[in-house]
Amino acid sequence: MSLELFDRSLHEPALLEFALVADSHFTEAKSKGSKEFPSRAKQKGRAEMVWELVADLKPEFVLHMGDVVQEYPGVEEFRESFQAALAQMQACNSKVHFVAGNHDVGDKPDLTMPTHPVEKESLEWFHQQCGRSWYAIEKPECHLIIINSQILNTGSEDEKAQQAWLEQELEKANGKRIFLFLHLPLYLGDRNDEALGHYDVISEPARSTLLELVKKYRIELIGGAHVHFAFLDRIEGARYFQFASPAFTRPGFGYLFQAPPPPERGRDDRDKLGIYLIRVLADRTDVHFIWTSGLNQAEQWCPPPFKKLLTPLSAGQASSPLGISLRQPLSSTVEIPIGFPNLVRPKIRNDYPLLLLLESGTRHVRVPLTDWDDPFQSKRLSVLSNEGVEMTVTTLATDLSEKMRGTLAQTKVTCLEWQIAGSLFPEEKTLKELVELSQNLHFELSLAPVIPGEIFKGKQHPRTRVGYTLDELSELNQKLQQTDISLDRALCRIHAEESPAEIISQLTSILSSFEKIQKVDLTVELPSLNDQVNLDRAAEALFHITALPGARIFFDPLVDMDRTMDISHGLLDPLCNPRDTFTALRTLNAVLFTNPSKSPVRTERIQIGSRQGYILTGDSFHHILLLSSDEPWSESDLESLAQNGLTGAQKLYHLAKGNVFTGDQKEIASLLSKEELTGPLLLSSFNPQY
């Protein structure tokens, strides 16, 4: 029976929608290995919740990406466990299609692999249970092709039959949108990955054969599993995903992060576990990751009467002002030490910052221009750009060099932020050159001063500021008037000890008087190791940026700063798992900017008991943001809340958890009086009267 766990009100209808589950690894609680890794005993419960969530998603079908069970073919418990797993899947109430994995039919043909390769008996048994392991799912505009990666390079009759079928199927599907799924990755580091002794990649010649077919038939999306970690790359024009598992993470991959190892030597990094919802739209395919966090009960995952808000990705958030400043590189690589199950050092990429930016709906990033001169970083930034994220490149320079001009000409730039060392204004000659270049190359130009000497409480040395103060913006406008030059943007920095609401309110009142500055962007640091402080600051800032149409707001840092002169929590922890501030921004961004107001909005400050809050009113909505408070709700607080204009259809968002409750004013008041919701909270009503 469905628990109605999801709020999908922010999503447009899809042409095709299906759920994807990778490496569920069903096993009984007392199975072999539970003493070595206690999380193994939780895998049955984790799988049970997965199928409960899938049932609530009501997909057209489910694609299981392989490794149905923890056991593997040939051991005594395998068949009984496999059939128990199939019985458990029936709870999802949808047709399940299967991709053959190594724990289903056997390992790839490599004599160093931990278990035996595919045998005729194990493959035939799988076919009896799940259907043939190479097949297609045909839809009016889409063609999904599933192949068995475990038989590649075997030279068997099954491999020959699959290859002949695959080429015929691709030819048949030519002209449709083609999606290809298999268990083993084509590669992890790059397409030249060494394969012998490498547990996680397909060997040659099958790898190159598949890569050629991807190019020839212009496949839209390729999906693999097996590694229990998430990755995203591009092969020609195809998006190439590796899908994470809801069961456990792979030890060894924790070497990607500048942090102590996750629990159980990296096997139980719970915040990386989850399932997927794939939504094929007319102009794109959205791949949504739904965190399950290693839980085994839906009521723990999203306590009733709340639902989990499904938020749009970056590509679906064209109006979003949400931006991130990349202090650290977008990605990094590491060679995992030799150790079971590998006899080589696999080279892997950390794609979690990139993937989480997309999940948050982030539409803009600030990144040093020099990153585009680095072949590895430029490739990762291009992947991000192709997913709908716009690039503001920053440079600290005194003049435009030929190398810089060349990089800008070849880079996917939305805006160039010219940082001026020690001064509020660039030289007039340089500014005119920058304006001319931006017009020729069709990007916006922004200015940002770099001024030393900013004083912080508790710091021995003053810091260097990047960005204008409000007074300096007025000076900049006057200077531009004198030179008769118009500027697309300027960057305003909100000091760690300043209120974002107050700064944005003041900026709103003076911006209309700026004749030569079209728009002002803001940069907001998360200065604290106290997540509640960062939560409130981030929510307050994003809530108020609605008053500045066309502005962008950049939060900083993305990942915790924990070994520098200035330390603070970011949106992600050192293991690149989301902090509550990430979830709050993701949720608030989705609510405010998926269908933004087409007319000017009004904001005002309110006080409800011990809670500081703000009201935002637009053409069809009324939002109240309440910052954190540990105080319980009194009757007078609830009366005060009602007097501040909540009418019609109402929603209560617990921003830090991404949960939402829909009800009338009385139901919301009752919920607030019972639940211990510290905040920040967003209360919304959508009504044509506003």
C-alpha cells in the first residue's frame, strides 16, 4: 500500500518515467560476512525500503542494474537467496527489467577475478528467472537497449548472438532516442583504462567495439553500475553514468576524499546510498538521485505526515539565481591502492561535487579562468556546462594577454569577472578592451575589486576582500558615467558579519539609480562551523535575492574548509556528502524559482515570538521564511503566524530535510505545535489574490 511519500508538484509531465535500482545485493541478516561488515546484515532491510519507495514513485517500469543478491553463482545459498529477492521486489507493483551482473551470472573472463566467469548453467538459470539478458524496451520515442556485459570477450556463442542482435537493434532504433544499459563500466578513469586485473571495467576488444557503436548511432545515454559509486562523463555526445547502490559503498573508493575513511573502512558511507528516477522529457533526460541514506524504514526516511519534495535539476531551473564559488577544483583524481578485488591501481575521479551541484539546481558557478587551461578540469567543467550550468570565470590580472584571449575564445563563458588588484576601478583603456572583447565573444562582463585590510573578529591578520561594498558600487557607477561605459554586472560581497537581508534590501533601493550598472551579483560566505548558523544565513540570502531580478547569488565554500587559515563548513562535508545547508538551498531554490513571479515581489521583516522571519509576496504566492528557534510554538505564536497572511492552499517546508506538508491553516498549526522543527521553515500559500 502506497504511503504517498513524494511531492512531485514542481515537475512537468515526462514522455517516459522509470525507476532505476543498482546493485541491491539482497542478503539475509545472518549471512556470511556479517561479522566482518555489520552493514551486510542491514542489506535485506535496505532493499525492502527501496521497493517501498519505488512503489510510491509509480514508475512505468523498473530497471535493476545487476547484482540482485550478495551471494554469487555456485555457492549453496545463491538460488534460494535470489528467489527470495525476486519475491521481495513484488512489493514495488511495477514490472522489473533486469541487467545481468557478476553476482547474477558470473565474473568477466579475467583469471584474476574473485569468482568464476560466466558458465552456461548459471546463464541459463538467470534467463529462466529473469528473461533473456540482452533485450530492448521499446517506447514511442525511445529505445532502451540492455546487454549482458559479463559475456563480453568470452568468444562464446552467447556473446556472438548478443553482438549480432545489438547491431541489428541499433539499426532498427536509428532515428529514435537510444539508451544503453549494462552492468560493468566501459571505463572509469578514461577509455584507455588497463583492464587485466581491474575489477571494474570491460576489457578490449569489446570496449572499443561498444564505443564505436555509441558514436555511430548517437546514443543519448549510457548507464552502468557495479562500482557502487556515482560518476558522470560524456562519450561523444552521450551522457555516461555509473549508478550508485542503495546497499553499500565500495571500500577503496574512499581514497577520493580528503577525510578520514567512512564507517566500516569505506563500506558504509550511508549518505551515498540511493536509487534513481529517470524522466525522459522532450528536450532532455533528467536523472534524479533519491537518497535512501542506508535506512530500512520509510517512516524514518520521511516521517509522516511529511512528503519528500522532488526538486528539479540544474537543466530544469532556467530562472534559478543559485550559484556556487569553486574554491576547490571541481574534480580530482586518485589511484586506489592495489588491494582486493584489484591487482592494478584503478585511477578514478571524484564526480560528487559535480553531481551534487546538478542535484541542487545550481545554475551558475564562479571558477578561475586558469581551470580552463587545465585539460582535466576543463573537461569536467564542460560536462557541468553541458548539464545546464552557466560559467562565470574569474581572473586576477592587470591586462588582457593573448593567452587569456585565446582561452576565453575557446571556453564556454557566460560571464567574465575581472578582478582588480588593490583598486576599485580598472584603467580606462583596459576596461574598454574588456567591453569590446565581451561584445565580440558574446559574454557578460563583471567587475570585482580585490581589497586587502578587511578586519574580522578573532583574526590576527586582516583579510583580503573580493567584491564591492554598497558605497563602492555608487562610486563605480559614477566612474562609469564619466567614461560613458555601461557594465553588465558588478560583484557585491556580503561580509560574514552582515545580514544578507539588510544588504539586499539596501541594494534594491539604490540599484534603480545606477545608470551604468545593469545588474549586481552577490557572494555570500558560510562562515561558521555551526551548521544552524550557516543554514539561516543561506536561507535568508536566497530568499531575498528574489527582489533583484537577474541577479545571481554565489555561496562559498562548496566543500568544508578544514585545513586552512579560515575554517568553515560548506554545503558538502569532507566526504562530499550533503550537509543540511545544501538540502535547504536545494529545497528553497526549487520552491522559489521553478515558477518564479512574473511581476515585482515585496518583502518585509516579521517577528513571531522568538522567531525572526521574512514575508515574500508575489503575483500568485505568499511565502513566510522563519529562521531557526529551539523554542516550542505557543498559541500566540500560531495566532501571529495566521495573521501574517497564510490563506488558500498551503505548504510547510522543513528546509533542512527537504520535506513538505500540504494542508490548511489549522492542520499546519497543529503540526507545528506537535513537531520539534527547529528550522529554518518555509510556509507557502499559492492564491491568485496575491
